[in-house]
Amino acid sequence: MLIAGASGLIGTALRQRLEQGGHQVRVLVRRASRGPDEYSWTGRPAWTVDPVLAEAVRWAEGVACLNGAPTAHWPWTAAYRQLIVDSRVGPTVALAKAIATSPEPPAVWVNASACGYYGLLPPPGTTELSESAPSGGGFLAACCRAWEAATVPARSVTRVVRARTGLVLAPQGMLEQLARLTRLGLAAQVGSGHQFWPWVSLRDEVRAWEFALAHQTLSGPVNLAGPQLAEAGQVTASLARLEHRPYWLTIPTFAVQAAGLAARELLLGSQPVKPAALESHGFDFQDRTVESAL
């Protein structure tokens, strides 16, 4: 298996799981290679396929790409928004070109995407968002559309899965920031608290990636979100309860909006995402509730 983005939260855990399962894993790195299990590449698209990337793709039976600058970073300046897009779309374009032109393309490519694809608010009257739901408005939705569209050249030669991940409940990223505030006694309801946050535990996230790599009938968009919908207030209240901290503060919607684009999209966006594709293919979640995942 070939992994791009193996040093991140999900990539590190995925590599460990695959190696424990007996798979031979090699990784794409953006520095000088330190051994035979590493391929050095820039991650940027080019007019011609990088020979190192071509060799890596030809070697691999499966590819997992998890590249992307963290979104839980404040503020989203114009330069950082461009970095969010470029760090996702660039590597995807390069991989798609290498796979599409390979004489021995991998059997499967699982490429990261995000539940942000569905936009800030679900369509009127919508209670659940399956993979067939349309994309919505906002910066993240536009980024995800470009990100997923970049996989098109490879879809005719390999099975491509677009893994739309929600909030990964792990001691890093956005949850780390919420947990830090909670431990300080500053746990708070964010806005109305009724917006849906698509969530998934780290272990189910990694198991779902492994499932997507192995399950030959699974392709296209796949929601990587827990099976039970959860509102933001449920997530923050559960975190406070598990940390044995008070939960009585409220951050008004106008205050979150005033904090900038990142806060508006990540904290106020409502996405009642359901993992329809995973469940229809028999995936069994180990953490079926937010409380279990936390």
C-alpha cells in the first residue's frame, strides 16, 4: 500500500493498522527519502508525471491519499485559504495523472475529502445527508468540489473512493482545542447548539479507510461519519461531562460569526451526514455514539 500524508493524524494511524495487518506500506514524503519505504515528491501538479511518483504508483496495489493543511487553524487568511486548497488539490491532481498514465495502475485509490462538501446548511426539509446529496455553499464546499473533481482522470483505470470525513474525535485538531477549553472550565454551547456536527472516532475512521481499500464493490463518495446524528451541543456537553467540568456557558452566534470564516464554517455549519454507503456495504462501527467515541 502507498500512503500520501502518512505523517498526519489519520495517516499515521492508518499506516500502523495496515502494517499490523501484514501489508507492506510505502509512503510519499516531501523531503529527502530516508529508506526504501519512502518516495520523495513535491506533491505539486506538473505538466509531466514525476518519475518517482510514477514508480511509486506502479509499485502499489492500493493508494491512500490524506494530504491537506489543517483546517482547525485560526485565522483563515486569504493566504491560508489558498494553502488549504493547494495542499489538497495539488497532490490529488498529481496522483490522478500518475495513476491514469500508469501501465500498471493500482486496483484502488482512496482519496480524502470532507463532509464540508455538503456546505453550511442542509437543503430545506432535509433530515439526513447521504452521499447522493448535492454540494452546498461556502469555502469548504467549493474546496471539496475541486478536490474530488481532481480524481476524475483516474476513475477510468482504477476504483476511486472519495472519503468524506467529518470531525475526527481524537486528542488532536479541533477536538483538542475544545478539550483544552473544557478542562479550563470554559466548556460552552456554540451558537444555538442545534447545528449537526458530523463526527467519527479515530479508530472507526481508520477502520473505514481499510474497509474502503479492501471492499471491491465500494467506490465513489463515501461518508465517514458516525451512524448516529449528533448536535454540537451534545458533543460539547458530553465532553464536559466526561472531563467532569461545568457546562453553563454559551457563545452567541454573533460572537462566533465575528471570529471569522473558519469559526463560521467549522462551528456553525450544520451537516446531518449519514454513512449510507458504508452501512449498505456491511461496515460495522465500533463507536456508534458520540459518548463512546469521546
